[in-house]
Amino acid sequence: MRTPAPERLARVFRALADETRLRILRLLPNRPVCADMYNVSELVEHIGGSQPNMSRHLHILKDAGLVQARKACGGVYYWRVPQAFREVAVMLGQHASRP
């Protein structure tokens, strides 16, 4: 597994540096299964806030490559991208093991 570019890592860490976005990630599944995914309205119900604000958070997570979305099940639904989290773990491990 190759190490992500510094620019991408910075985007990922900025995305992770927000409490609401971390709460979103805790709710989203690792794969696109209709019964497990959430849309913006459902995330607002569980986390709170407004739909425009939730959409902005999801856009940031999607731009960082941490979530994906698709039109399914009567709306746009979101899920996590496990590979993105594995890449971050590898990068952190590489930095931690350097002398």
C-alpha cells in the first residue's frame, strides 16, 4: 500500500478535525447497503444541526476521500471508504516508526 500524498493527508486530517464529522463517520457503514446507509435528513435527525450544514460536512468528508455517496433507495446515501482509513493508518505507522 503506497503512502498518500502530503496534500491528500492534509485534506484528510482537516476533515477529521471536526467533532460533527467524526460523529458522522461513526454512524456511516463501511459499504453501500441501503438498510445501513444514511442520507442528509437522517444524519440531521441523529446528530442535530441543519441540512445545509450537514451537507457541507459531507462534502468535506467526500472531498477528503473518506466517504462516498450514490443515489439509491430513494435519495442520496453515504458510506465510509475503508481503504482511506487504512492509508492513514499506514502513514501514521510509518511516521511513528521513524527514528
